[in-house]
Amino acid sequence: MSRAPFAHTSEAELARLFDFYHVDWQYEPRTFPIVWNQQGRPVEFFTPDFYLPEYDVYIEVTVAKPVRNSRKNRKLRLLRSHHPRVNVKLFTRRDVERVFSRLKRAS
């Protein structure tokens, strides 16, 4: 379980959830090149928010309004296309809200 300053409070809350359920996690452990220039040098990158080693999955969290997710979705498409063996899941604002609303009802 890595401790790090988070870019958004939703990331910190998700990390607390992982801790509560004893899910081992790493915060932004790897950056993937997703666009290269004509010389073959990477010029654009994507760093998923979390990596869950036990499940071999990366998680990207976005709480932006759905209209603003096109940039994030583009990066995910490029990541999947250039790194097909990397398992990455997107948690949207709706996903995050569902998780935390279910937790509130359960407590």
C-alpha cells in the first residue's frame, strides 16, 4: 500500500477503500507511452491512477462530467492499442458514486 499525495479526493477515498478491504495497491506506479513522433520518440504518455498487483489491473479514476471524458477515453484507447496486455479499467464519476453510495447504505 503506497502512500502518496493524490490528484483528487476521489483517489484518496478509493485508496482508503482498498486499505479497508486489505487490497494491495500502488499509486501511479508506471507511465506508458501512447503517442510517438516521426523519429520514434514517445511524445505523449498515460499514467493510470492505481495498480492492484494481486489482480494485475490498473485503475483510472475520473470524476469529470461525462462530456469531458473524451480526452481520457482517447488515452485509454491508445493505451489498449499500443499495450494490449495491460489490463486497465476506467472508473467514471457514476462508478465512483455507486461504490460510495453502496458503502454508505451498508454501514
